[in-house]
Amino acid sequence: MHMARLAGRAFARSWGRDVMLYTGGVSFFALLALFPAIAILIGFYKAVLTIGQVSEQAAALADVIPSAARTLFLNEIDRLANTSARTVSLQSAIALVIGAYAAHRGFKALLAGLNLIHDETKPLGFFKFNLLAFLVALAAFVLFTVVSGAVVTSRLMEHAYVDQPGGWMTLPLDGLWPALGLWLGLTMLYRYAMAHAKRVAWKAAVIGGLVATVMSSFFSWLCTIYVEQIVHLGATYGSVGAVVVLLIWLSWNVNAVFYGGAFATELEIDWEKRAALPPPEAYPDTVVSLSERRRSRQ
């Protein structure tokens, strides 16, 4: 019952009127940065990997996208993978400028939303806030690259050792790495970027990251059902239906990130209230009778 009340307070904190504006901002800039990020990654992969490895890496990246929008994602990857290295390098350079701008703005909106959710009383100045957003965006890009590489490695091991004794141990890893990477990234985000006056406690950050990861996985599954079985966005939006699906998926996942931050905040508030209560030995062992106290005063 206590956890249900805490979850309800976190919901009210993360779904406020002002938080909705940050959700829209983060979703828009994330969508704007998505395809430039693909161009940058493909340019990097083509410089150090073979075409077959690029295709494996691309398939790993596509698995996190809702199936209704996966075709758009894969078509762009196929186009870049079959383009000459010089052309991809030029496109990657242009995409770097556009993607860096969009990612920086998106992470600024994300950090501002988390600061609002956490009731931050000492916001950072202009320079420090922009520097923090840049560092968080860079760390997210590195983590995303490492996780996608881990997924590809797990799949290669699965194909190589599936007929070997103990090969079954490699099977669930390709689906586990994205969740672990997201949990790690969100834990670090809540711990080091959500509050400035005082660091979020490790325990609250870890639990908040876990809650957000579970919600993100659930929302991704729910988004797939929503766009494939409940509504048919292609009939309404036509050729841009896949983009609308991506935007819905991004906004639901941003809500999950904000809810995880709100849950971590409510955990800290609850723990601080419990710590402020006097210990049980401070209370008297006997029950005071008000009637006896009145008779003694007469």
C-alpha cells in the first residue's frame, strides 16, 4: 500500500502540465537527431568494419525500433550501407552538425525536465548547463554504440556456438544488453545530472533507473500493439505514418524516463521523512490516561 501511494505521487510529479512541454521537446529533438545519428554510425562502421558487419550492426539497431517504423529505419540504413565510403563520410560530416545540434537541444530539454521534476532549487548557469548537456549526449552516444556492439557480438556467438555444448547460454544476451545499457545509463543520469545542489542517492538512482527501464520496455511493447492492432496510422497519415510511429514511441519512452526520475525523487523524500522521525525508544512505554490526568489536576 505504501509503495502504491509512492507510485501515485511519482505519477502526479511526472505527468504535470509543465513536464508535458519538456516531453514534447525531448521527443521532437530526439526524432530530429535519430537519422543523423544513423549516418554517423554507418560512416564509422564502414571505416572499421566490413559490409556484412555493417548489416549485422544495423539489424541490431533496428530491433529497438517498433516494427511499424522499422522499414523506414532499415531502408535508410541499407541506402547508407550501399553508398560509397566517400559519400557516406561527407553525409556523416553534415549529419554530425545537424545531429549534434538536435541531440544537444534534446538533452537540454531532458535535463531541464528532470530538474523540474526533482524540484531543483539551484539550477546551473548557462555555460555549465550547456556543458553538462553536451557531456550527457556524448556519454549516451558512446553507451549506445557499445551496447549495439555487444548485441552484435552476442548474435555472432549465438550463430557460432549454437550447436556447441553450453551454446544456449548466449541466446538471451542479445535481448538483455539493451535493457542493461538503458538501466546503467538512466542510473548515471539520475545520479549525476538530475540534481545539482545535492546528489541523488545511489539507491534511489538505481531503483529509479530500473523502474524507468521496465516502463520503457513495457511502453515499447504497448506501442507495437497500439500501432499494429488498435489503430492503423498508415491510413490516416499516409507516407509519414512511420514517422508518427517513431514520435509516439519516443514520447512514451521519454515519459518513462521522467517517471523514473520522479520515482527516485519520491523515494528520497520518503526516506528523509522516515529519517526525521524520532526512534521508537523516544516514545513513552506507557499509555497516558487523560481522565486520570484531569483528576490529578483537581
